[in-house]
Amino acid sequence: MDIVLATRNHDKLREFRELLQNMPVRVVCCEDFSGCPDVVEDGTTLAENALKKARAVASHTRRLTMADDSGLEVDALGGAPGIYSARYGGVQGDARSNIARLLRELDGVPYNRRGAQFRCVIALVAPDGRERIVEGICRGVIIASPRGANGFGYDPVFLDEASGLTLAEMDAALKNCISHRGKAAVELKKILPAFLNLEP
């Protein structure tokens, strides 16, 4: 069965396909459906944004739809950038600008105060109105300069202390095991069968 991912971010699409590869679903992109709406993410929480996207795309496609919203929450910045993570540097989706601003704001902050977490919320919406939300969190530390060429977003400055690697230094298999999106996907897999069995 197809499940629509409400995103135009192809890095995110690739990750979700990897994360759900053992499930009886084919993850398709909202771009595969003509006229699929662009949804303004103006919610006050990650959950609000994820639900808004999933509802809009499910309504348009009449297919089971999932959407995620993720954010980086830095302890020393009071949880910022949070819901503004993708546009923290001023331009939506500009990872270099986002990282540059983050590192400027953490300049002089000692390592032991640079704790942070990635949070991912996934909303699952069926055309018949059923909805569920799951969440995953990955703790780490923001390092002073980027490392690694894999991943995307803030991955080059987010260090997993257990492995000593940034998310951008990890291969996909390791990242998917520890990442916020990977952990949220584990929770998603627990609820997905009920949606698939009841889907008309």
C-alpha cells in the first residue's frame, strides 16, 4: 500500500523509505500528486505543524499520509531554534546559514553547556479522519565546527557522545538507529498496522 509523505524534501523522503523498508508500504512523495498543496508551517509546536501538513495532503490525495516536523532544541538557548530550525539563519532550508547562526550564538559557551536534542514528531492521518502522533528524541552536543559530509541540516555539528561521531559522519544505518527520526519511526511502526488493516 502507498503512504504519502507530506514533504518535498528528498533527503527526508530517502530517510523515511529506509526507515520503513521492512513495512508493507511504499512511501511516495506528495510531489507525485498534481496540485498537492504547499502548507504553511505556522503552528506553535512541532505537532501542530506535522498535523497540519498531514491533514492537508491526506485531504488532497485521499491517501494515508504522514508528515513530520523536526527541530533542534539547544539547552543553552532555552530550546531554540525549535520550530524555527529550518529557517534559523533567515532563509528556509539553508543549512549553512542555520549552522552559522547557531555557532555564533554558542560562541564562548563551554562544551558541558552545549547539550541539545533533536525532536521529531510524526503525524499519521487517514482519509477517514483517523489521526495519531508519535515522537522521537535524540540527545547530543553541539560542537564548535562542522564535521562529516553525510546527512543534512544540523547533522555536521550534532555530536552523538556514545559513538564520538556527528550525525553527518555516520552511515545511514547507524544514523537511523539513533536519530530522532529513527526513534519516531520505531513508534510509527507500532501503530501503522492498525491503519493499514482498517484502511478502506
